[in-house]
Amino acid sequence: MKNLAKKMVEVMKACSHVAKNGTNDFHNYKYDKAKDVLEMVNESLTKNGIMTSVEVEIMDMREVTTSKGNKEILASVKIIITLIDSDSGETAKISGVGSGQDAGDKSLAKAQTQAIKYAYRNSLAIATDDDPEGDTHTDEVMNENKNSFAKAKTSSKNNSSVCVDCGTSISQKVADYSKNKFGKCLCYDCQHSQEKVA
């Protein structure tokens, strides 16, 4: 694999970083687009005379129910990419797994795209703009939840209803309305937030 390995080092040099140009507006986070990763990798592979072949194995496909009660298909796949040196014929394999969920017929395509993107990102050591372990937003949310549960615990000892999202004490009338409409106890503000999401 001496020839292929030498070429793959050049591919890795050219594909050291990808920017997170995608934005998920619903969950409010940035991500690296599969298009950006695949274009960068394809350009470098072809420049170095390396072709690829992809095999897909469906690991799981099932119907799931969303929080709104809609039925969707969740697919999970494993892909194996064979890298072939066009000069020497040497080969190497890399793999990745991915999941995709969709109400139509795109769950399998989403899973494959994710699996291919992460196979290349992990195998070629492609860096992105952030560090998942340094996610301060997750830490903030966990602290908020901890405080909310502490408030809820204190309030429940006093036999009053509390909002399950923020821990604010609410009247029995508000709690009953919220349970009927949202299936859980929410204060006015959190009910309003739920209506916006819906």
C-alpha cells in the first residue's frame, strides 16, 4: 500500500479543515454540510488519482412517532468506502455509520449521506470550527435544568403545581389548562414557547 498511502497523505493535507457553513434554524446550531465535505474530498481524491466505490448495509429501518404524533421512518446504515489507486491498483477500506429520519422516502438517503460524510471526516482527520467537548450551551442547559428541578422539588413539598420546564410555581387552574392542552404542567411563558415551536 506504499503508493496509495503516499497519495492519501496528500489528500489529508488538502482536506485538513471544513467550515461549518450550515445552520439548523429549528435547533439553532451550526454544522458542516455534507456537500462541502464531499466536494473537498472528491477534488483531492481525483487530483491524486484515487477512485472510490461505496457499499451500503442497512442496519435498521423502523417506523417512529415524533413528539407531534406524526409517523416517520428512521433508517440506520453502515457504509464501506473502498479507495482504489488508479496507478498501482492498491486498495484500502474506510467505513462509517449514519442515521436519517424522514416522513417521506428520504430517510435512507439521509442516513447514507451522514455515514459517508463522517467516514471521510474521521478517516481523513478533517477538523471543524468547534470542539463538541467544549459545548458551553449544553452545560448552561444542564445547569438550568438542575435549578428547575430543585425549584420544582421545593414547590412540590408545598403542594403547589410547578412548570416542568422552568420550575415556576403555577396555579391549579393554569396547571389543569396546560395538562389538557400540552400534556404537562407549564407556566404561561412556557406555554407560549411551546405554541411557537408547534
